[in-house]
Amino acid sequence: MISKYFPHILAGTYLIFSIVLAINPVSRDVWIAEIIPVVVIFLTFVFTFHLFRFSNLAYGLVFIWIFWHTIGGHYTFANVPFGWVTELLGAERNHFDRIGHFTIGFYAFAMAEWLLRKGYCGFKLAMTFSLFFIMSVAAAYEIIEWWYAALEGGDAGVEFLGSQGDIWDAQKDMLSDTLGAISSLVLLYFYRPDQKLQN
């Protein structure tokens, strides 16, 4: 029963979660800017559910980012209470956003699963395309961050950019996205939803 309704449980839990975190965020401007991509992706999965149901593992992986990014939007990524991890790593910055970028890479799993189960290409091409897809999205998002920060200016622009003084922040974020994609594709290699599920 839980397996059958797992995507519905995730979606319902997220709706409640997002409503709670929409109340009194640290910066309303940052919240709006950060929640837009989350809403777009969430609704995409909701409205395409009847057309293509991913594996529960794929839904679990993509929802990690959805929940994570919503938390970042509420607090602003640089100010999420994540100090214990910073201290554990002996770091000088809050790495909540870096982990968020890593979880973006998990979408490579869903992309490869879709390509394979639809029969659009072979295994190697699906893996390669999904990796490069995430890398492209990562680069595009960094450009959007820069554009928004330059346009908005002020504290909202700085908080949305979230570089925390690191001049290599964009490059490290893209690397995190890529490593997340590679990790999820290794998982797909062993799980092979295209061999376990029917289209």
C-alpha cells in the first residue's frame, strides 16, 4: 500500500511542509525567487504523473532537493541553521547550499530512467545524456543567479546569490551538481528501473 501511494504521500507531505515554511520567511523576496523553480518542478511531476510514473526511488531522490531547496528559501541558503555541520567539517562557510546542489544531481536518475523506459536510447547514451543534462542545468542556474543578483541588488540579491564571499562559488556549485549526478547514475546502474518496471 505504501509503495503504491509513495508519490502521493511525498506530494501531500511537501504541500504541508511548504505551507509551514511559507509563513514568515527570513526574506520574502528571496523566498519568492527560490520557491519558483521548486513549484515548477513539483507541478511538472504532479501533472505528468498520469502520463509516466517514475520508480519510487526516482521520486524519493527528486523530492530530496524539493524539500532541501524549500528550507533554503525559507532561511536563505547562507543563513540556514547548519552550524553544526560547518563546525564538523571545520569549514568557514555554511555548506547547506552545496549539499543542495549535490541533490540537484539526483535528477539525472529520473532523466536516465525516463529515457530507458521509453526506449529512446541505449543505456550508455542515457547515462551520458543525463549527466550532461544536469551539468547544463547547473551552468544555466548559475547564470540565472548572477542575473537575478545583479538585477535585484541589495541584500536580497546577495542572499539569493549565496556565494558567502567565495569567488569560486559558482564553479564549486556546478561541481557539486555533477558529483550528485554521477552518484545517482551509479545507483541507477545497480538498480536498473528499466528492467524492473514496465512503461
